[in-house]
Amino acid sequence: MTARVEILASAQRALPKIAFRGASKIYGGSGRARNQTLALDSLDLDIAPAEIVTVLGPTGCGKSSTLNMIAGFEQPSTGTLTLDGQRIEGPGPDRAVVFQQPSLFPWLNVFDNVTLGVKCRGVPRETYSARAMHLLREVGLTGFERHYPYQLSGGMQQRVQIARALVSEPKVLLLDEPFGALDYQTRIQMQELLLRLWQEYRPTIFFITHDVSEAIFVADRVLVMTRRPGRVKLSVRVEADKPRTADFLSTPYFIDLQRELLHAVQEEVQASKQTAPPQAMAA
Ligand SMILES: Nc1ncnc2c1ncn2[C@@H]1O[C@H](COP(=O)(O)OP(=O)(O)O)[C@@H](O)[C@H]1O
Ligand SMILES: [Mg+2]
């Protein structure tokens, strides 16, 4: 490692964008322990500014809970979670979320769906309009500005969601299986698009996926979470320059990493089948 890279790496370690410290998440806090679910157990995780972290793990291991805490929709039950050193108290315009199912307003056209949030925040029309048109071009939807969601395919609606998430230039982009419902070709296109947009805006990205190949393709670092209660089982850096093209998918490096991660996920999926149901948290 060169001296410069070392200095950069240590600066990033010193100033994480997002930091979990002993963060646990318990649902169902009515006081009756048998109704509680320990979703996350004492999570320690640092995410550096502009880092792209992808997350794999069995269903129910706490991936969405982790994302929802960064979004500010949920609070850790114990421990801390900070953004730029400040405790996350709730949602904010510095973070944008994209879910698997497009959640567009059916009565608004594409342009209005993309710009509603920034408009409500008082951003001048000239500013957000130019940004929206640029993003719609980037996501391949020029000419569809006046179309309504019902006139678009699922992939197109998802691209509108991405444009909407980025129009406010959020510092943090949170993606919860955003391409899960799309066909293979569209998914690859979306992954390439995401890397192109990252190149332009450099947001910090926390990206949940169940697709190991997708997790490697877009990531600086892939996390594999354990079965519930979720912890980080594996954290692997992807040593490949960005932007990446589909050729990366067939390199021996990619294939070896894919095998290693698939194995780690499978181990947890198998083990989770033997885990007690959520209600069985110790009293
Ligand atoms: N709002 C909630 N209330 C109660 N339990 C929840 C809630 N959200 C998630 N859980 C439980 O927490 C665990 C982790 O859920 P989640 O974070 O959605 O996992 P993942 O996204 O990895 O599938 C699961 O057992 C789930 O049933
Ligand atoms: Mg989930």
C-alpha cells in the first residue's frame, strides 16, 4: 500500500459516514419478552464516505432493519447509530431510500413524481427542473416526462424512483432490494446505471440484495450477515476499479468471490432453518 493510500484509508477509518456501535434492534417492546424479536444483536459497522456497501444475508436476518435505522424510520433499541458523528433522530433529506416496489404517486406524471419532494422543500424550480431533466436523461426516460406510472413498465418505474431519490443530491442512498423484481438484462443495466450515477454524485450507498452477483458487481465492500439476530459474518472488499462493465462478471476473480460469498450465505440460510421462531427470544 502506498503512503497516500494509507493516509486516505486511515482518514476514512477516523471519520466514518455511518457508524453503528453495539446497535441492537428489538421489536415488540410491550414488556412481554416472549413477544419480542431480537432482530439485530450488537452491530458494529463503519461505512466510509462515498463507500458502496452491499449486504447479503438470509431472509429475516435484519437487513431491512439496519437500513431502516440509517433512514431514521427506526431507532436502535440499544447502542448508537451516527451519521457524520451525529445521532440519527429521524428521516432527513440527506438520505434517500429506494424500495423493491416502486411507490410512485399514480396521479402524478414522471416529472412531478421526481420533483415533488424537492418542490415541497422550497428548492427553486429552475434548479430542480434542470436536475430532474438531467437525471431522467441519465436513466433513459427522456420523452417520458409527461407519462403517468401506469403507462410505464416495472423497470421504467424503478428508474423513476432512482431519479427521484437522486434529485435532491442525497449524501446517502439506501437501496432495499431495488432491482429484485426486474428481469436479468434490466437489472444489469440498472447496476451499471447506479455505478455511473455514483461516479457523478459520490453518495454513500447501502444496498441490500439477495443476488450475490449483483452484490459484488456494484460494491466496494460486500457484507454477509448472519442469521437472526443479525451480525456481520463477513466483510469483503471488492478489488476492482469502478465503473465496471459486464465483462467483470466473467473474470476468475469475480467467480471465485461469488463462490466464497454464496457459500457464506448458504451456511446462514441452512442454519436459519434450525433457528427458533421470532417469538422465542429468551425471557
Ligand atoms: N416492524 C416490525 N415489528 C416486529 N418485528 C419486525 C418488524 N420489522 C422486522 N421485524 C422482524 O425482525 C426480523 C428482521 O427483519 P428484517 O429486518 O425485515 O429482515 P430482512 O430484511 O433481513 O429480511 C424478522 O424476524 C422480522 O420478522
Ligand atoms: Mg428486507
